[in-house]
Amino acid sequence: MSEFFSQFGGEIAELTLEHLWLTGAAMLFAALIAIPAGIWLTRSPAWAKPVLGLANILQTIPSLAMFGFLLPLPWLGDRAARIAIVALTAYALLPILRNTYTGIRAIDPSVVEVARALGLTDWQLLVKVQLPLAASFILAGLRTATVTCVGIATIAAAVGAGGLGELIFRGVASVDNRLVLAGAVPAALLALVADAALGLIERWCKVPTARVAHP
Amino acid sequence: MSQAVEFRNVSFATSVTPQGRLLLDGISLTLEEGTTTAILGRSGSGKTTLLRTVNRMLEPTNGDVLVRGENIRGANLIQLRRGIGYVIQETGLFPHFNVERNVGLVLEAQGQPRADRIRRSHELLATVGLDPAPFAQRFPHQLSGGQRQRVGLARALAAEPKILLMDEPFGALDPLTRAEMQDMLRDLMARLKKTVLLVTHDLDEALFLAHRIVLLDQGKLIANLAPREFVASRQPEIVSYIQAFHRGERSATPEATK
């Protein structure tokens, strides 16, 4: 066992970092696209159905097929990491988009009404009222997206993008379960850690609503 | 006395049907500066709709609303709203801000320094009968219904508006708390000389607080009278409104049970 780690330990660490980079970059892009898009949908609700539908369809494409579709595209196909990041971003869109939209829509309408009536500008309404009140929803979306993407990123190795999937694919090809586990266990741990960390932030952002009357 | 708010032939129609349903039907009404006007009427008679045209939460389909002599149709929306206080039954307090920040939010939106905001919000809390020492740091969910309404009122007064719109502010409170709030409001209005437009379902509240009583029915203005004239009126709509109000009291008196 120690022999296995001395042989593969460095590689596992390297691939874990690569895995983190692929997922992290995709999450960043997805958040940059989906949060503003979700906000925009709350202001133009007529678009909500088609846009959420589109994101839903993206979500249903099997991941291996998605990587395959992107492979022949110019510029994207040149580097495997680009393909992986674009595909992962596409998968991360829906949860973030949907939760941003629902989170803002779920705010007590009387709160938004008063904020407008007191003369807050659209921007002030967004940053002082809507985003803070929707924050725990948006973070829940980010959390779902992250956990999904950590899993899907293992398949990116199929197009040569690296990450922990590489160990899994190699292990499968050479019928070496140790290698499969060396890829799968760190990937699972990454997902769990990301889930727990984002869960903590989410709880911290939650707005108290319990009605406890003081004497 | 000068005119704080003037409604000129104001109509409002929903766009549900081609003709729309008329929620307001040619309302003309003047609110004198420093007075309180109560709007009565059954649900759906257009009370809230009328109130919401003053700060342009709704734009009238026809007619004009003038605030301090100026037609608000072309006015700067943000400036207009910051000059008009707004209090509603649900309070709409910001659940993620403590009381102090809730009260000071309009000042925050105007870019006033933090120290000034805090001083002003403590001052206002005292004005509405809440001791800033324990209450400034509390959150809305830690307050009782009456306390929440007081905070909502303090917030509405923060930017020193000349006009205050109140939509059934005490409608959700128990009768005793409501009476306390009415006392507080009456004292406050006598001191601050605001022009108040108050929507209410409570005839007693209207008689207690208002200088003028307006009765709406199906979007039309039925009456605009001083409280004394209102109770003495022989106008059938007013008589039936007042009668509907005190039925319980009448049926419980000994003569009625015989």
C-alpha cells in the first residue's frame, strides 16, 4: 500500500489540483453567467420559462456525449481543458439560474413593495434587499452545481482534460482497482468537502424568520 | 391652508379586459396640508388603489395627481417617493436588517453618513415609543406586531416626508394594541403636522384620527365629510356603512334581546 502511494501519491495530488481547477473555473464562469441571468429573469418573467427550459435541456445531455459534441468545435477543441470547462459550466448553469430566480421571487412581496415605495433605486433594491434575502437560495444552487460538477469532471478525462478521472479510466483499462479507487476516493472527498463548506456558508446567510414575540 | 395632494378626475382601469375594470372612477379630492384624511369603503372599492397613485406605485389611467401643486406624472420617481412616507399592514420590514438599520434605510439610500443615520433612527424610535437601548439592535422577527408597526412608522418618517401614506397600518393588531397605536399616532400627527392619507376598514379609527372622511364605493367618491358631518349624514350609503359597523353592540344591548 505504501509502495502504491510512493509511486502514485504525487500524481494523485497533481490530478486532484487539476480536478479542482477544472471545477473551480467552471463554477466561476457558471456563477458569472447564471446569477446575473437569474436576476434578469426576475425582471423579465416572460423569459423565465424558455430560458429555464433551455438550461434544463443542457442538463439532460449525457456528459460523455456533451464532451463529444464539443470536441470538433474550433478553438474549443484545441485544448481538452477548454472543452471540460465549457461542458461543466453548462451543467452548472441550471441549479444556479433556477435558485437565483426562485430565491428572488420567494422574497415577501411586501418587503419589495416597501423598498420601492421608500425610493430605493433598482440597484439599491437588488444589492441591499433582494440579493441578501436570496443569498441562501443562491448558495444552495451553487452547492448543488459544485457537487454535480465534481462528479462530472471525472468524465473529462475521456477527452484528455485530466483530473482524477484519469486514474479511474486507467484503472478500468488495466483492471487495477487500486487505481480506480485512487481516483474515485479523492473525487468523492472533494465533493463532500465542497458540499459541507458551502452548506456552512449557506446556513450563515439564512435570514431569521421565526416569529418570537418578546414580552 | 395649502394643498398637499390633489386628485384631479383620477381614473384607474385594469387591463384585464379590453375596456378594463374601473377601479377608480373620476376621483377628485384635495388633501389640505397638515390634515389626516381617512378613506373608507368595502374591499375592492379602490381605497388602496387611490393611495398608491400618490407615490406612483400605480399610474392613473386618466386624470392627474398633484403633490404640493406639482403634477407628479413627470416627476423624478425616486425623489418623489423619498418625500412620501409609506406604511402598510404587513409592515414590509427588512428581515435581514436590525431595527436601527430598517429605520435608517432611506437615509442610507440617500448616502447619509452612518453616525447621522444611527442618531436619527434612535431619535425616531423614541418618537414612536420604542426605547432604542433594547430595540435598535433587535431584528424584526424578535418584535411583536405592535412593535413592528412602530418600527414601520419610524422608518416612514426617517426622511422627514411631508406626506404619509398609511394602508391599514393597524389592521392586523388586537384591539388594545390598536388603540395604543392610534393614541400614539394621534399625538404624533398633532406634533409633526404631516399630511396623512389613511386607508382603513375601521370606522372608529377613521373618526378618531381623521379630519376628513372619504367614502369610496366601486371606485367612485361617495362622500368627503368632516367626522361630525359623516356620523350625522342621512346619505343612504353612509347610513348603511355606519349601521354595518355597530351591529354587534346593538344586538347585545338589553332592549334588542326582548
